[in-house]
Amino acid sequence: MWKIIVGFVIFAAVALFIISKAGDKIDMSGEKHGADALHTPADGASAPAK
């Protein structure tokens, strides 16, 4: 029983560490469908060809 508790504490510590390092760059909203799933093109792709 104590191994389960220790495993959960370690997992929670690692998860909190990853979330704190990612800051606001992490998206926890799940799968996106429809207009939310569209990706914006890269900056270089919008430049006109010479």
C-alpha cells in the first residue's frame, strides 16, 4: 500500500514540475475540432515569392 502512495507522490511531483516549467505554453483543453483545429501558417510562408 505504501508503494502506491509513494508512486502517486512521485508522479504528482513530476507532473507539477513539468507544468511549472511549461508555463502558459501548455494546452490542457483536449482535442480540438472545427475552427479551433486550424493551424496558422508560418511567418515565412506568407511572404511573396520573388
